Amino acid sequence: MYLFNDYTITRNLYFYLFYFNRQILRKPMKFNVKFDFNTICKKVLCQQLDDMNLDYSLNGIGEVNLKQSPNAVQMQKITENLAKFGIEVISDQQTALVQRIKDAVTLIVNGDEEAQKYNVSNYLSEKLDYSYTHLSNVFSEVTHMSIENFVILKKIDVAKNLIIEHNLTLTEIAFKLNYSSVAHLSTQFKKTTGLTPSTFQKIIKKRNDKVVPQD
Amino acid sequence: MALNSLNIALADDDEDDRFLFKDAIEEIKIKTKLSLFTNGKELMDYLILPNVILPEVIFLDLNMPIKNGMQCLKEIRENPKLIDLSVAIYSTSSSEKDIEETFVNGANIYINKPNTFKELKAAIEKVLQLNWQYQTSALNRDNFLLRI
């Protein structure tokens, strides 16, 4: 007599798989997401402007052109609505210029093809239509940091994300961010953060492990 | 984002250290408003007051009576209202274990108390400059670690 024919074995197997899967689904899980800030900001901005029925066009880097200039009450409303999303309408010319410099630096660091063809100073003065000396003076006056140092800070920020989220090696990151050598990236990392890339990685890993909920 | 000045808090039980810190920060070009506290409990009581203007950066001595720097750090990181604060540990200890432990518990900056006034000024200036950028630029605050 056969106790287990093919049919019962298969059935039992399905039974197990079913319960096993349900067990997995019930466990808490954690996943990471990566943001593309440019896209998110643009989407939110357009949505808000559309909602207010404004006739507008976006001027590349952080500039909105309105077809009809709004009255004071309308402008107040635009400012309030955008503020809810952390978008600030900049009224002060210098601050506005600094913001445009920062946005252009972000493009350079993120490897925008057009930006790669020039060096930083030429690219900025071309794109923003001011002499580099002027840009550089305004930037340090408003932010207490030189443009050069800001570029380094921004690059290291990208390097940190690549180390943590993509597990890239320093060699790969150095190539991606246009460093002449791994040593150069490594020195700049240490100088900017006071930590070696590997110590940095170790600390962030430990910190993330700490906040995972315990079952 | 426009920013006119940074609000800074320092908790340190040593009077001389508080005095030096105040002198140093006043000599730096970046505009600041400094609040001083003599221990961790005083600082934490202040931070949870209703309608308080929160500092952007807090400098914490590790060894203080009543409530030490590590306890403050943990309380700050557990409070969702205080999520945006940058915490700088300001301590004489240079043990790697202390440094790692504070970072893992959510500190952003670790400063070994410098020996000269000039070095102290340079260290504070670097911290303020970086914080200014973290307040005003799209930088990832989760990865903000600095050791001086």
C-alpha cells in the first residue's frame, strides 16, 4: 500500500510553501529609497503653480517666469502655498544668485554632460552670466564659504551617498566624480569630514543597524 | 533658504571653558546667538520649553554633573521635535571608542577640546560654516559626520 502518492506529496508541499510565505510576509521589513531632488522639487513646484491657475514657465535653474505679474495678495498666496512644501520664494537678489550658483554646482557634481565640458568657473560665469569674481564674492559674503569649498563639500556629500547606498568602491567613486586618483578622493574625504571613508562607512552601518526594529 | 544668524547652545560645567568658547565665537564673522548652560539637565529643560526658539547647533561636553552629554544626546535623538538639531560633542576624551559611540548614537560632530585659543576658534568656525551649508543647501543630513 502506498501511503504517500505523488498527489499527497505535492499537496503537502504546497501547503508548506503557503504557510512559509505567509510567515515571511508578516515579518517587518525595511527598504531604502533614493531621491532625485531635482525631479521631486520640479514636480511639486509645477503642481502648486498649476493649482493656482498661473500662466508660467520654468527657467532652468530655480527661476519661475510668470506671464502676468501678480498683485501683492496673489504673491502672498503663492509664497504661502509654496512654503508648505519647504519651497521659499527668494526676494533678495544676492540670496537668489547664491541659490542659482548652488543649483549649478549640483548639476556639475551630478555629472551633467554640458557642465563636464567646462571647468567650474567658466561654466558658472557662462551659465549665470556674471564674471566669476563677482559670483565668487557674493557667494562667500552670503554663505561664509568659497565656491571652491562648496564644490568639494557637495562632491563629498555625493561620495558619501554612493558609499552608503550603492556600496561602490572608492575606485569606482573616484572615477564617477572625476577625481584624478583614488588617493586624491581619499585625502579630500578625510580633510572634509575628519574621518576615513572606511570609518565613515562603519559608523553609518552601525547606526542603521541600531534603528532596525527588534522583533 | 535665507538665514541671518545661527542660534547656538553650549552645555559645559567648566566655567573657564564656557568663557573661552564665548570669546572665540564672538570673534568669528558668522553671526550667532549663544545660550550657555552649566549642565545637561539645564539644557534639556530649556529645549522642551513650549515656544522656545531652538538652536541650530548644540555643543555638548561629555562629562557633566546631573546629566552628562551622552544622556542628552540620546534624549535629543529620541525627540522628534529636535530632529533637525546638529549635535556637536565637545570633549577632552580622544578615545576611539567614545568617538564611535557618540556618532552611532546620533552625534554629527566630534571635537577634541583644542589646546589653544586659535585652534578653538578655527574648530568652531569650521563647525558653523558646515552647519550653515547644511541649513541652506540640499545636503544629506543623515550623513553629516565631522571629526575635528
